[in-house]
Amino acid sequence: MSGLYTTKGDNTMRTYIQAIGDAPDRFATESKDCTVRALSNCLGVSYKAAHAIMAKHAGRKPNSGPQWNRYSDTMLSLGFKGVAYGSGATAKYLQSSKGFKSKKGITIAKLLPLLPERAVVGIRGHVFAVVNGQILDSGPMNGSRRVDVVFC
């Protein structure tokens, strides 16, 4: 897998996966917009279009992420299928309230080769797009992070 690199420090070794880019037309004043960027990158639509979708359907306010229940409903309404991973709070919520299929916990690094051509991956507090096996995000991703949910 290309884009992997390892850092060592504090008696730990971490493998990071280099992200290959992000929404180039991102609003300069926007923050906490990973849901918008992930949707834009995954669907190949403009940042502005993804921003409007998240505001209208997920109730996303500027500089603030949406609630998981509204976000997952929005992704499902757009035709994505959701799969919950592991036994964390997010996975349990999505399994019980949204009927998501459940799979054994997995790390980002192990999940990447298993994903379809386009997907949105959710980890605690963040989501990002994966297109053709490459992470599209604002910075490198720790490959050992546990995955909560995948929309594809």
C-alpha cells in the first residue's frame, strides 16, 4: 500500500497513511466540515453542493458538525449503505437505532484494501472519503485508528 510511513516516539510506533488531497474549493472560513469534505470527495461533487446537502438534510450549521443520527439518515437517503464496526458507542447506536449490519472491529489500515471504489469512513469524531483505495482528507491518518462505520 503506497503512502504508508511510520513514526516512532513515546515508546510507540504508529503507521500513518498519507492523504492525497482534499476539497480544493473548500470555504476559507469553514471549520469542523469533515462531513462536507467527505461527501464532496466521495461523490465527486463540489464542496458547495455537499455543503448545501449537509445543511439541508443533516441540519449542519456553519463551523459545526451534524449529529450522528441526522448524518447517518442523510447518508442513507443519498443511497449509501451503512456498516457498523466494533462495539463502540457509535457502532452500537447505529446497529440498534438504524439497523446497520455489524462487523468485527477493524483498523483503517486493514479496512482500506477491503473497501469498494468509493466510501466514507467514520472514526471517533471524524469522517473521511476513500476513493480507489486512497484516503482523501486534510492530513495523514493514523492507520491503527479503529473504524466505527463505513458508508458505501
